[in-house]
Amino acid sequence: MGDITHQIQARFPDKKEAIADLMAEDADFCVVCQDYGACIDAYRYWSRARDPEAGTRASEYRDLIQALEGEIEEALSGPQNRQSK
């Protein structure tokens, strides 16, 4: 989980402590972060691929990354938001 934690902390540097706390305590947050890491890897792959579908796939993963960043931001905004899901 270390690489994913570092990726999330690099994206949200002002929330490093909250990220570490949530990674240790919230299984749902960990799943979102794992999905985020997988999407980052897939985006990097498709961004460099020479496949005719590469541009479409990269765009799809970019959209997924943005959506997951929104979920992460929501989780980081406080426990009241995580409970209201």
C-alpha cells in the first residue's frame, strides 16, 4: 500500500496526515486509493501505447482518475461526509 499512499500524498500534499490515518482505519478509502493507483498505471500505459485505441483509453482513464480524486477529496474533507454516503 506504500506506493499508493505516496501517490495520493503527492497529489494532496497538504493532507498527508489525514491520508495516512484513513489508509490505516478506513477499508473503503483503501479500495478507492487502490483503484486510483490502478487507473494511474493504466493511464500511463495507454498514454504511451501505439494502439489505435490508445487515445480513447487514455481519455477514459483520465476521467476515472478525476472521479476518484473527487472521492478522495470527499473522504479527506471529514468524517461527516464519509458517513453520509
